[in-house]
Amino acid sequence: MPAAPTDAPASLASYAPERSIGLQLRRIVNQLGATIECRVEPLGLTDAQWKPLLRLLLGEHASASSALARECHIDSGALTRLLDRLEAKGLVQRERAAHDRRVVLVALTDAGRAVASQLPALLGEAQRQLLHGFDEDEQDALRAALDRLEANLQNLATAAPDSRDGLGHPSKNQ
């Protein structure tokens, strides 16, 4: 049996999974998704299905475009399958645009509008409970910190590969 290493590599020693912001955020997102799924289940929806309904209710997208897919954090193929299920439930309808038959317009049906109109209150209550115990200043600080994390990730993603160190971080030599 090989001997156990006495020293972890420096790159491993600097990473502690129990202190990982990414893992903590993933757990929060997963738990929140499960909580919301329980709340939308009486409406006949899944966690994935409420998202395009809300976007359509808010009038943000009229076509099954890549923008709607991006807003729902899914690819266009998954959006098509999701809209198929919502259409089968009678919640959305799709039609070809008269000006361009390649464009597919998506709209809420009356039943879809009735279901979607319940989502803002339901989601607002879930958020209120999620932020229980946080005063307004703490909520603002949390949002600001999350905005900074998101900006850091966007900067990391757009940094040129040759300007990163071996761990994917921007090089300190710049």
C-alpha cells in the first residue's frame, strides 16, 4: 500500500470545500428551487415551468427566442420542450409571426395568465421568508455583495486565457 502523502499540494491546501462560497451558493439555490417547486406544485407547475410563465406575464418576451431561454437559464432546445409541456397544459400558445414565418410568437392563454398572475405574490412571499431576520440595510448589503461576486465572475470569464494563472485567476503580473 503506498504511503499517504504528508503534505497536500499548495493548491489543495488553499481550498477548503466547507468554506467554498460556490458550494454554499449552490446549496442555497438548490434549496430555494426545491422550496419554490413545492409552492408552485399546487398550480400544476414545476420549478422550471414557472419561469417562462412569469417572463411572459411581465411582457418581456413575445417569441421563443434565445433571450427567453437565457432569462430562464436554459438552452433553446430545452425551452422548446418546456413550451411543449406548457402548451399541452393549455398555459401558452405558439403561432408563426405573419411578418416572418420563421419567428414563433409565444403568448399566455387565459388559463396561463390566471396561473402566472399568482406567481409574483407566491415568489415574493418565498423571498420574504428567505430574507427573514435581515433588515433593509443587510438586504441591500447582501445584494451589493452578490452583484460584486457576479461582476468578478464576469470579469474572470472574459479575461484572456493567457492572462490567467494556473488556477484560472487573472495573473498578478498585469
